[in-house]
Amino acid sequence: MILYSLLFLLLETLPLSICMEPLSGKLKGAAQKQDRSGDVLIGDISLKLAANSSKNQLSHFSSILSFSTWGYAASQGFVFATEEINRDVHLLPNLTLGFSIWNSGDSTAGALLGIMDFLTGQGKPIPNYSCRAHPPLTALVGELRSALSVPIARWLGLYKFPQISYASSITSLSDKTDFPSFLRTIPNDQTWIQSIAILLKHFGWTWVAVVSHDDNFGHQSSSLMRTELEKFGICWEFFIDIPTFQFPERLQHGLDMLKKSTAKVFITILSTWTFLDLDFFSLSDIAGKIWLRSYVEWKELIRHNPNVPQIISISLPQPTTQGLPKFFSHLHPDRASEDIFVKIFWENVFNCRWQDQDRSSLENKTETGGGHFCTGSEHLQNEHTPVFNVGKLNINYNAYKAVYSIAHALQDLSLCEIENGPPGNWMCPDVKTLRPWQFLQYIKKVHFHTPQKSEVFFDANGDLPSAYEIRNVQKNSEGFFDLVSVGYVDSKAPFGKEIIINQSAIQWKGGKTQVSHSSLGMGWSSQVPIKGWSHCCFDCEPCPEGQFADHRGYKNGARMGMRECVSFDSSSTDMQQCAKCPEDQYPNTQRDGCLPKVLTFLAYGEALGVTLSCMALAFSLLTVMVLVVFVKHRSSPIVKSNNRTLSYALLLSLTLCFLCCLLFIGRPTTASCVLRQMTFAITFTVAISSVLAKTVTVVLAFKATRPGSWLRRWTSTRVSYSIILICSLIQVSLCGVWLATSPPFPDVVADLDPGHILIVCDEGSIASFYCVLGYMGFLALGSFTVAFLARNLPDAFNEARFITFSMLVFCSVWISFLPAYQNAKGKTIVAVEVFAILASGAGLLICIFIPKCYVILWRPHQNTQEWLKIHPHSRGAISS
């Protein structure tokens, strides 16, 4: 029991002893910081000063880069927002915001040291022990670089301590499992990369090179960029990783690759410092390139002058923050004694050094190339450089929004009511005893508008959704370079409205907007990728039959087996694959374009149409002539013997059958499609019914001659007429059902012939079509059977053998028609059906009536009753 009491006492006194221990010697490793007291405390950590690189390699370079204007601008935006909120009588009227600002030194160790100092209140802290009793800590704002934000977010995530970054955009930080307390006032890299791809597609820039930083940020972004470029069909020459300036050999190698590149558009996934690093190695020597970037620092514009490259910046909108430029212009070492970085900023702006500067306090982390001392009489308002752009940098506005997010979360917390408290917590937290995980719930829910009317809220991933502004580096009236807004791009917008850009407002070098490109020759496609080369390199191969290569940007023809690394013109849609022409077009001979297809059908003007029309008219005329002969000799025995009325009906129906063939020729219409099939079906049914009636008449006439035959009552003409009427009515009923269910209609066939669009009559219901044909076949088979059985009757009465031959021809024609109709294509289908009608009709006409006409016209002596009595069984006699 005594042992447990001693252990409890030890644990209670250990934190107190640690906090009371003198800090001399422990502050040696502490980060440089700037403090201001308040009721609550906000932390800010970012790069202001970086360690010098080795002097024997890049001494001049280090003197320029040792101080980060970008980081300092972000911190000043942080300070400005804090002061503005403290002056606001409506936002946190009873709370004063304090802050603590550190320099991370662009190192993970320096950043974590500052974080632990902020959390524990010690210069050399011990994790999990805090000597800071008051004021309460709210959140941390920072870091600039993703490489530093990741370890900070992992550390703070253990304590659920809120962190709001204003520049770290790496996509992995959106994972709330690994980084539960991380938020940011910018979108992640995925959104920026999608916006880049949309811009590339808009301008038709499809042959690019990608330059990225050789770290986790660069690797992740390059992977996302590769995926997005493939999705948009954009080709890349290479992806290159640029190391930090401590590796000049690798840096020079990368620069050499850029100089030799054939791509005209460079996408840079680099920090501002690394881009300046490239410029130190004569970036201006890479002429004629377009650089797509995120942010541009004002110092770059100074150093590029007058040979600034073609730069298009895709960055977050930067509204005018009233009072912020004036705040920057009034910065002075004498007015900001707590700001330990303002003198270094002063030295960088005016290229001077302070005579009494205590360099040891900053561990000799800066060097200046100035040859004179700073006096303090210099004024930023009179400095004719783009220094005032520091007040317009996007980075400080992002930091500004981060501070306002914290302030609005505190405002929501101060207005907390028990029933509207955070989830799972039925007690509203007290600001004086605020715990980090409690405050995190409020920050995640903030939704407000800044004084500049910008909407601020965090999505489920802790990111701030936003569109991007497109800016162009242009020379202003004073001769300096500035960033000018020319449009917006929003990857979340509806299709077709993702980008709004004023191309006339862009200053293009040389006055050109079109990036040069190369392409395949006409009719060739990139169907065979080459192993080991870029995905846009290939061996040429001709497009398949029926397709074309849409190379409207064609310049130099490539031939079979020629290796090409190409980009494609902005007007192209899918240049890596051959494409099919629209349905109403077909590829030309070269297969590099499409020609309109010609409308075609079985016309009267073509040879096949003329031939079939003449045959139809000729057979119709022949049938009419036979009818005239029969009418003229209607009282002769040969006409009277087998019911001349049936002969008239058969001849009239055959005439209509031949004439209906004309409906199959010419451009199909709705009326002609319906009439051709209905007319053909009904007239042919009447013809076959007449043949059937004639056959039955022959049989009945012979059977009825026997004494006492009961068939005499069936020899009247009413039986024949009834057969025709009943058979015809059945066919009419079938046609009526066909018209009611699915009638024939005109249709187009575009894929049958490469150069033509065929206009045809679709049968509608194929089942109905074959039912109609099948019924006619059934009648024909019945006529053939009866006629065949009656072929040996006495000659004086025998017309059956002629009917047998005619039905044999009829059935042969239509049995051959079925497979021919199924295999025919295009206009041949119509020709096959017309030929079947003509052939079967001609078979009936020739086999039944031509022998009779021969006797009537050339053997009139045989067409008498006396001759029939003398030669009753003559095979040469006519069947009467």
C-alpha cells in the first residue's frame, strides 16, 4: 500500500518537476518563433529561413533562396487575419486571439521541434507533458510543403489536434484514417490535375512533358497526372523528377532533357523554390515552351525579367483583401519589434544588410549579396518592384481563410447550446478548458463567408472545394511582369462547362496559340505499340476496311513500318484508334476521311429495273392479247369446254400479277410497300384459285357423266365461283391480320454496301409474309395434286395435264425462291421476288393458254364439234 502511494506521488510531481526544471541549455535547439499573447492561442509553422547549401557549389543561389518570401507572406496573412478578427466587434467580441509563429527551417526535425514546443510550452519538450496551462491551444496553421505536413499531421492526429494547412495539397492527406485531424483551405492535387487535363484538352495540347519534384509529393502527383492524361488521350514524352538543389549533377541532367524535348508544353509539379532552382541553371535557354504551373512567386517575375518564359498558372482565385496590401506596405523593423523575420525580409527586398544584426541569434542562416547597410529609411511604398504582389499572393489569402475558420469555430463553440452540442457530447465545452478533439468537431462543421464573400467549408476529406483561376504572366504598363486572370476551370462543373477562358486576353509569345505537332500519314493508325517506348510511339498500320484515321492535322505522311512518336491535333477525337464513319458516310480510298453515302434502290432507270419493267409489261400485254383471243372466240368449243368465265378470271388475275411487279420498282414509300405485297398476294391467290376451280371442274365433269351419278348437282358454275371466293377471302383475311399487326414499311440499310444507303421495304412481320406465301403454296399443291390425278382422263375433256405442268413450274419457281430470297442482299432481294412473280405467272400463262391459242389461231379446223367426234382420243386433240 505504501509502494502504491509513493508511485502515485511520483507521477503527480513528475510533470511539475519537468516544467520547473531550468530551460537553459534546452532552448539551444528550439525553433525561432514570434509570439503574441491572447485569450486563446493559434500556432503557425512555415518556412521563413532555410539552411545554406554548400558554398563551393551554389553560394550565390543560396543567398537568394535562404529567405522564403512565400512563407513570410503566408505568416503575414496569418497575422493580418488575427488582427482583423480581434478588431471585429461581431466575431469573437469577448475573445482575443493570440498566436505563436515558428520557422520550420524546411526540415522535418525543425517542424516537429516547433510543434512540440507549441504543445508542451518547452524549448526542449518531452512528449505527452505540457507546461502550458494558459492560454488554451486551439489549432495549428501550416505547413507549406506537403513533405513536412505529412509527419506533422501524423503527430497531431494522435492527439486529435486540429491542423489547417494552406498550401499542402498532396492527395494522401485526404485520408481521414491516417490523418484524422488534418484540414486544408485548398483542394487536393487530384482536383488541380483534373483542371490541368481540362485545360490541355481545351487548347488541344496533346504532346506534353511532365516535370515533378523528387519527393513523395511529386511521386504521388505524377502518378495521378499519368492516369488523368491517359483518360483524356493526351500523350507525354517523359516524366522527369527534379531533385533538390543539393544535387546539381542530377539537376543539370534534368535541364538537358528539357532542352532536348520535342514537347512544347511542360507541366510542372514543383515547389516555387525548385522552379527558381531551374532558373538558376539558365531556364530562359529553353525557348518556345509553355509552362503550366500552380503558383508563381513575385521573385520569379523579377528574375525572369525581361526574358520571362510563357507561363500559365492554374491556381485558386485571389480576391482582393481590403487592407492587406497596405498592411504589407507599412511593414517596418521599428514597428514590428516582435517580428524576428522582418529584418531578413527587409534585407531581401532592398539588397542590404543591417549593421547591428545579431547573426548568431538566427544561427547564421542568411547571407545577403548587398554591398551596403540597411538604414531603416527605406520605404516599401517607394520600391519600384513587384513587392506589393506579396500582398496579393494566393498563399497569404489561404492562410487568412485558415485563421477565419478557427475564429468561426470558436464563435460556434461560444454559442453552443446543450441540445446542439457536438455529437456524443451533451455538455458544451468551455473555451478555458477546451480539449483538441472537442474543438476539432467544430472546425470540421464551419461554413461561412469571408469578408471578401468567399465561401469556406470543408468536405468529408477535410478539403476545401474550389474552382481554379487561370492566370497568364504578362508585362504591365510599368515594364514589370504580373499575373493576369484570363479564365476559370472547374472540374466539378457539368460536362461542357468545365472551363471558361478568354483566349484573346492571353499574351502568347510570337502571337501564336497553336502548339506544333506531328501526326500519322493519311489512313494510318497507331495500332501496334512499340515495347519500351512511350505509349504514343508505334509502328504504323493501315486502318481496317470500313474505318478511317481522323488525322485532320496531317503534315508529313508516315509509311508502313515507320516508327513515330506523335501528338495529335486539337480537332482530333481519338487519334490512337481508327474510327468508323457515321452511318450516312463511308471511308474514302485513302481512308483519311469520310464521304457521304448515296441513296439507292431498284430504280426504273438502271438496267435491272428496265429489264424487269419490260418483262412485266410484255407478259401483261401477252396476257391481254390471250384474253382478247378468248373473248373473240368465246363461242368455240375449246373456250366453252372448261368454263370460259374461269378462263377470263384467270387471265385477268395474271394480268394484274404481272402489273403489280411495277410496284416493286422505284423508290419505296409507305403506300408502295403496302400495296406491292397485298396486291401480289391477293391477285396470285385469285389466279391459283381459278386454276384449282378449273381442275375441280374437269374432274367433276368426267365423274358426272356416269349414269346415276350424284355429282351432277356439283357441276354447276356456282361451285367454281364459290371455290374462288372462299379461297380469296381466306387470303384477304390473312392480309388484313398482317396489316393490323405489323404492316410493311420503308426502311434504310446503311451497312450493307460501303458507299450506299439502300432504301428497301421492310416486310414488318416476317411470319405474316411467310403465312401468305405458304397459303398460296398450299393452294398450288392442291391444284397440282388434283390435276396430276386427272391427267389420264379422255382427251376430249382433259385440260388437267396442262394444269399439271403449269403447277409443276409454279411450285418449282417458289421452292427455289425461298433460299434465294433468304441469301439475297440489297436490291437483289426485290429483283428475286419480281422474277419469281414473273416466272410463275408466265408458267401458268404458257402452259395453260398457249396451246389453246395455237389451236384457235393456227388449227381452226380442230376447234369444231365435228372434228372432236371423229377424233375423240387423239393425243393431238385439244382438251375441251
